[in-house]
Amino acid sequence: MVFLFLSACANKPVDVFVAADGTVLTGELQTIQSGTAIFAGGGSAEVPESGRIWCLDGRTFAGEVTASGGMIRSGSSSIPVDSVYLVVWGSTEIYQGMFAVDAALGWLDTGIELDKGEILSLGSTGTVVTETGTASPGGQEKFSSSTALVPGATSGQLVFKVGEGQPVAAGSSWIGESPDSGYLMLAVNVPQEGSFEPRGVYSVTVKAGTTGTLPGTVVFHPAGR
């Protein structure tokens, strides 16, 4: 129901709040105070005591969530609403881990099992050397190869796939819903065969959790998300 509404309002992004009983509030979020979210026009809904904020840059915070003046806060952390990807109440547990992704070793199985639609955040740093030169996780924009692990991505770019699904170009930072169900796989995009042996490692931080599809959860989607 939420996704149908968002599609219908594609030309005019609005904040969307889904309450625990399925009630949908839309418009502009005014405040979240004392366990109540209030929207412009007078609509309101209760929120549980603890929530989790997912930021567009991959950061995530959990605790009591408040909002006012275009800012959302959790504990000592405060960020603009337009820097938020999603807020979930009632189901705040996440998986978080760090992995070393070697450019020479192809796909790395992280052992993290995801369900399609779960929220996934990737952040990576480091430097690798491929046959086209030195690269960071964002890859080399001028170089791609039909013989690469992921032909649609650039040389040296961090890529991922879930289960047997199609690979996705992640770069240095990526956040969104898991495109498939299965184990999360990470790799550096380099030619699968060649005379040059790639070298170097990316350090990749992975965070994963629910988008709020479990019974009793409450979800806030900022405008445009």
C-alpha cells in the first residue's frame, strides 16, 4: 500500500509514516516528541520508545528518536531529515561486521544471509591496483571491460551480489534494500582472466537490518526515499 501511494505521488515527494496498525500518514513531518509523531495538518501517531535511524551516508543510530525544525535526533546525534534514508521503530537489531576484500580473490562470501527487502549498508575504503591502474572503491570512471567480474561496473569498483542475484556496483558507499535473498558476496571488479595480477584490499563495513516489515513495527520514509 505504501509503495503504491509513493508511485502515485512520484511527482511530488512527501514524508510517509506507517504506524503499527498499518495507518499511513503523509505530508510533512513536524515533530516527534514524547512518543508521538505529528504531521502538518494535524495527523499524529504513536511511536515506540526505541527506534533506529539509517542515514544516507551509511551511519546508523539507535535509541529514543525525536524530531523538530527539520532535524532528527537520537541521543547526542542530530542530522537533517533530508540526510535520513529510513527510521524504524520496534525492530532495531542489526548485523554489523567488517571484511577484507582482496582484489585478487574474486567473490568473498561474507556469511551474512539476507532476505529480499532487508536494509543493507556498505562503506569501503582502501586502494587496489588493476591492469588499468590504481583505484579506490569508487573505481576508475574511464575504464570498464567486458571480461570483468561485473562488466557494467568500472575497473576496481567494489561490487556485491546477494545469493544468485545480479551483481550491483556499490562504490565507496551504498545503502538500500537487498535486491535478492541469500548470502551477501563482495568483490573488487577486475578482469576474470588476464596477464596482470590485481593486488590490494578494500576494508568494507557491512550493516544490515529490517526495513520495518515485521508485525508491530513503525516506519518513517522521508520525502523522496
